[in-house]
Amino acid sequence: MNRPERGMNLTQQVADSLGKAIVNGDYGAHNPVPSEAALCEQMQVSRSAAREAVKSLAAKGLITSRARQGIRVLAESEWNLFDADVLRWMRDSNPSIQLLREFTELRVAIEPEAAMLAAARQNTAKIASIGEALERMNSAESGLDDPLESDIAFHLSVLDASENRFFGQLGRIIDTTLRVSIRFTNMRTGVRAGSHDDHKRIYDAILAGNAQEAETSARELMQAALDTIVNAQQEDHVQA
């Protein structure tokens, strides 16, 4: 099984290791998840730790566990894709281009609206945070900051500035999708960092209170990322 994250208790370690293995495809219809007794032996944990870990994964929609039927992996359509652990496991599992596409389609649906709301609602402090993230992106282009982290900070700041609590809660999901998709799109386009100028157009529109321009600029940026992924998917299909 996979190595668990640091700082976890025993139950969390079992759930983390087993969850990663399920998402990676190590377990499924043709390779059932071990019984609780077998998990205890394999991972050298108590029966209660194994039982609680199984309950945790069942709550996330990854498995079902019933007496005399054992532990069964559920279809991916049943997984709670908004769960932080499931998102992390998917992010770390060498996701398919199709998953990257779906991640980015979610961004196209959410982020332009968030930019528009940020421009309309004009929370000065939160807009200042967008500007700070933009400065970090500028520094990243000179190698003075982390390209990925500064890019992510920008997009999360826009979500926060929307003043919509639900968009703010989606920040965790957008963080995960960005960590996967930015690396991929930058690799495909041959650039090391996100374009400061493209992001500045979004910031300038938000700062000026131009909601329509903010929405349009954000949508163009999101669509460009999606087009890169779709083109890569089509190329792979042709080569296959």
C-alpha cells in the first residue's frame, strides 16, 4: 500500500493508505479490498483502527462494507469528489487527461463568475490580496517566487473576493485542480509560470469595478487552459 501522510493518527493512516490504493486502481472488481482482519495483519493495526478506517472510506463513497459480503469498491461515480482526501488522492494518482478536462471545465464554470462578483462587490482588502498574488506571479517570472504557488494564490484570492461563501468553500477544490492542471498546461505550452499579463487583465478589471471585463478576461484565461487540455486529448486519441 501507499505511504500515509505525516501527522495522522492510526485510523487516518489506514484510511489514507487504503484510499490511495483504491483511487490508484490497486483494488477493484478483480482485486477485492482485504477484509478488516486481513488489513489488521497487513498494516499491523488493531481491529478498531481498521474498522474505523473502513467506515471513513465508506462515508466518502469509495467502498461499501457489509456482513458476509466483504468490502467492495464502488464505481467512481459514487465517490464524493468534493471530499478533501478523495481530491488529494486523485490529484496524486497521475490523473488522466479526461479528469484534467473535467477539473478545468469546473473552473470555466466558476472562476469567471467569481471575477465578475469580485469586481461588482469591491471588497478593498480582498482585492488588495489579489494584487499581492499578482506581484508574486511577477516575481515568479524572474525566479524570485514559486510559479505554482503564486498562480494558485491569485485564483484563490479572486474566489475569496467574490464575497460568495460557497465560492470561497470551493477554494479547496480549485486549489487541487490547479495543482494538477497548471503543471500540465505549462508543460504543454512550454512555459514555466502562468502569464502575469493575462492575470493582470483580470485584476485590473476587478480593481476598476468593471464586472463584464473581469468576467470576460477570466473566461478567456480559463478557456485557453481548457483548449490546451482538449487538444492534448484529441492528439492522444489520434495517436492511439
